[in-house]
Amino acid sequence: MKKTLIILLFSLPLQVAAQKGMVNLFTEFGRPTGEFRQNTDAFALGMGMGAYFSFDAQNLFYLGADLSYDIYGKSFDSDGYYEIITNNNMLQFHGLLRIKPPSDGIVPFFEGLYGFKFLYTISKLKENILLDPIAIQTDFHDFALSYGGAAGIHIPIGQGNTALEFRIQYLIGGKAEYVDGKTIREVGIENAIANPLTSETDMVIFKLGITFGW
């Protein structure tokens, strides 16, 4: 019995230490808040990935980063012959500190995040009879700092180190210039102009993903 206990005590830290990192693939749904919400009624929809690495012996703290791409608005305008398609895009990158208790069961976790978001608008001009656009241009682009916190739940599936994760993030975004579908209007047949908007870019983001650990 004593020998069995000693073996268990030594094998437990080895099992914990073996799970030093995680890769997460996720989809996300975002809702602007505050000033950002006042200027646009669009929702963000996208996907991304993250990687996190433990740096303590107990595997409680993880450092990592998330990268995601979202479309947060799309508009169409046509005069019957030409069609202008405008996509509002957002690229987000955040470094993060995650706190997740080591466990083989369902556990909550918490994150602090700091990074940036890159907002840009791309317009495509095409003839209705053609599949490919005849012109593509980036109308507006801007950077904004972004930071905040998140809470989530880690749900193991199967016998390995695979898990489902659900997260809710609240991100405070700095001021940025951007356009919304409502501010774009067609001028003539082949041209469109947009009145840029400026505001803080706060968001609430819901993420659902699958995590692979090692």
C-alpha cells in the first residue's frame, strides 16, 4: 500500500507537467458596445486560433496569444449593371495571461488580454454579368489598442487532452476611424463614397472552440 501511494505521488506531477501547452481553434460572435454600438448595428462574425503555454510547476498560469479575423458588416449597392460590395473587416491580436486550475474535469478559467485591432474596409466593383470583380480597393483602415478580460469554461471530451471551450470577452477598444454600411452611398455608376465614423471600439465577444493539449 505504501509503495502504491509513493508511485501515485510521483506520477501525478509527471502527468500535470506533461500538459504544458494548448492550441485553441475557435469561432466567435462579437457585439459592439458603447459608442461603437451607437455608430453601427452590425455584428462581428469570424474565426481564429490561439496558443497558450504554462510557465509554472502547477500548470495554473498560462501565457499565450489569440489571433482572429471577423467581418462586422457588409453592404451592397447596384444600378442594375454595376454592383458595389463593401466588407467591413477586423483583425485582432491579443497577448493574454490565463489562469486555469489543473484538472481532468470541467473547470472555469479567467484571462487578462492586451493587444490591438486593425479595422479596414474593402470595396469590390463588379459587373452583374461577371463573377470576378473588376476593381478592388481598401477604402479605410485604422489601428486601435485593445485590452480587457475574459471568463470561460474548459470541458474535456474523450480520453485525451482535447476539450471544448466557451469564453466571454469584454474588450475596451481605443478610438478608430471606420465606415459602416449605412454611411456608404453610390455616386455615379462606378464610384462610391463613405463618410468615416470615429469612436471607441469596445466589444463583447463570445467564443466557442476546441482545444488540443500536450
